[in-house]
Amino acid sequence: MRLAEAFRRRGYQVNLPLVEAGAILHDIGRSKTHGTEHGAVGGGIARRLGLPEEVARIVERHVGAGLSREEARKLGIPDGDYIPETLEEKIVTYADKLVEGDHEVDIQVTIDHFAEELGADHPAVDRLRHLHDEMVGAVGPKF
């Protein structure tokens, strides 16, 4: 919510209740799986519960820095493009990468983890760096 508020203070139109709902529910899919597919599974759960489509999209697009259609296919995730598009989707996705367990971490910790796990040249690493640059470019490093 701090990040969403920082965007709002800088004049961006941010749906704060949507960010809050997405932040609270983004890992609902972990009730069924802890794999990469938890985003897609969670999006399905959100839809079955009758939650707004905007919340379901936040839930399914927050994994990593998003998954391309090709990456989803390789991982056996239902066909779709899981890259965050809206500001609210990007805020929840980015904020999720600043938390490890029960504490905040510098984004470089997460970038290093992605690079170690996926390989430094994996598109997800570049997507995360780009998302970081977009967020910091808009609100600064100390939101």
C-alpha cells in the first residue's frame, strides 16, 4: 500500500482498494500449490468465488515479474499471457518481490535469486529489472 500511495501522491490514478484486495489475495493459489502455477490456480479460485476480474488478474499475473504465454506453456500453466499490465497489477507484483518471508528485502536480493535459479540471461530476470526501473522511475527509490 505504501507503493500505491506513493504513486497516488505523484498524481497517478491508482485504485487503492483494488491494490489492497490484490495484495491480500495474491497468494490464494498457494492454498492448492506452492509451484509457479499458484498464480493461475489462484486466478481460477478468485473467479470461482465471484471476485472481480481485476482481482483475479492481479492474482494470476503476480508470479515472478509475470510469465509470457510461451513460458506458461513450457511450465504447463493454462494458455495465457500472465504479464502484469495495469498499474495495480504491477504494484502488487513488484511489492511482492520486496518481501521474503516476513521481512522486506532490497530488490537486488530478488534479482540475484531469480538469476541464480533461472539463469542470468532468463527473460524473467530482465522483466524484473524493467519492472523495478519502471516503479523507481515513477516514484523514486524511497517510497
